[in-house]
Amino acid sequence: MKKLTTALTAGVLATAGSFAFAADSSDPIVIPIHNWSSQIVMSHAVGQIFESMGNNVEYVTTDSQAVYESVRLGDVTLELEVWEGAFGASFRAALEKGGLHDAGDHNAVTREDWWYPMWTKDACPGLPSWEALNDCAALFATPETGDKGMYLDGPVDWLKHGQERVAALGMNFQVVNAGSAAALWAHIASAEADKKPIVVFNWTPNFAEAVWPGEFVEFPKWEDGCDKDPAVGPNPEALYDCGNPAEGYLKKAAWDGMKDKWPAAYDTLTKISFTNPQIAEMAKFVDTDEMEPEEAASRWLEENEDVWKAWVSM
Ligand code: TMO
């Protein structure tokens, strides 16, 4: 009997040992946190999934463009929300240099661009065309922008070329950067009372679509190279004379070393795929329901075990 127990124990240990050999490093997986709610909640949700697998996780707040260089160098391990419109160029640049790779798409279609709440169209009925918007520029003038219309863009680290687009298309607008996502929502909310026409940066999936019906401005359609080759887009002499992709991707990116250092977590990362409604809900927990991101992440995981348990490799 003793012998059998010993043999069994040895067998168990050998099995456990072979798992341990392939196990993830105990060093923390470093997850970057940015400045919009779905990314913060998703990052905590995935961090909590990794912790449930026995991994250590560390969160660092980073610039949402510079992060691609940090992933490439392995200073952070991954990025969970690579939005094509805002970060496609930085992502492509880092891919070319090497050290990071595409870890797969979420099952989501994204758009990030100039947007207006629907009441704006009452004052400027030619919308959503950008030319119609430009003809209405005076409606959007503010003390800050003089006789030009104001476009309230996102924080400076999101999209870099708003004023260049205005110049390339000969628009009578001035781009003002919001200090935070919250400043965008405050701007929309304050225009709502007297239905003041406004045009602001917005995106989908987001909580905002359930709160304020609205539309994206239709700019000349995005074509690959619009940010690299002046010949692409309607103005043959300028870059950035296109809108952002209307059906953009949402990707995950990983440091090349993640696969060997944290193989189980890496395998899970490649399987992770959130949908538009799931991402909008993550944002809503914070922006509408005023939950803390960590709490929103735990709540999301509690309510969606069937979704994420399927991504965890055993
Ligand atoms: C990067 N963002 C989703 C805020 O456009």
C-alpha cells in the first residue's frame, strides 16, 4: 500500500513537474493602462483572468501612442486595444521595427472620427457630409476659435493630425484638444440643454451611443497610404485628406517574448475576443454607472464566465 501511494505520488509529482516546467514566469505580466474607459476596464478584466491562472500582473499608466515602442522593447507585455483609426500608424511603425506582433483581432468593428449629436443636424441639415459641415462652420464658432468652427478633438495622444486634415481639405475649422475623455462627455452634455450644434471626437463601440444618438461626419473615405502618400485622397498635395477607417479593426498586440515567458497567458491572449456590445458595456459601467475600473472588471467577469472561461487554457 505504502509503495503504491509512493508510486502514485511520484507519478503525480512527475506530472505536476512537467506542467511546472512549462509554466509561466512568476515575473509580472505588465499591462498598460490608457485614458478611455473600455481600455482600462478591459485591461483589468484580462489582468484578473491572468491572476486567476496563477500569474502575477502589474498595471502601468502609459501614453497610448508611445506604448507600441514599449511593447516592442518588452517594457510592457501587451496592448489589449489597438484601434485602427487612432493607433494604426504607431502600431505599423513598431511592427516594422520588430519586437511586437499582432496577437489577433477582437470580434469588433470600430470607428473613431468627427461626430455630432443628432440635434446638430436640425441646424445643419446637409450633414453628415464634411462639405455640408464646412458650409455650416459659422454655427460652430466660439470665442476661442473666432470666426472658425470649433472641433473638439480627443486628448493629444489619441489622434495626431486633426488640424492637418482641416488644412488638407480647406476647412474653416479649428481643432481644440480636450484634456480628457470626460471633457468630451461634459461638452456634449452641456450642449444638450439648449441643443447647441457641436462637433466632437467620438468612437464606437462606446457607452455614448446609448446616451446620445448621433452620427459620424462622412469625410473622403479612408484609403491605405492616406497618411503616407499625398497622391492618396482628394488633395494630391496633402497627407491626411481622408477620414479614419469607417470599419476599423480592434487588435491585440504582444511583445514577441511573451510567448516563451508566459506561454499559458499568451495562449489565452490569442483567444481573447471582445465584441462591440461587450466593449460598450465595459465603458458604461464606468462612464454611466460610475463604477471603479477594477470593480467594473470584476463585475464583467462575474456576469460573463461562460465567455472568458473558454479562453483560459488548462
Ligand atoms: C482610442 N479611442 C478609442 C479613444 O479612440
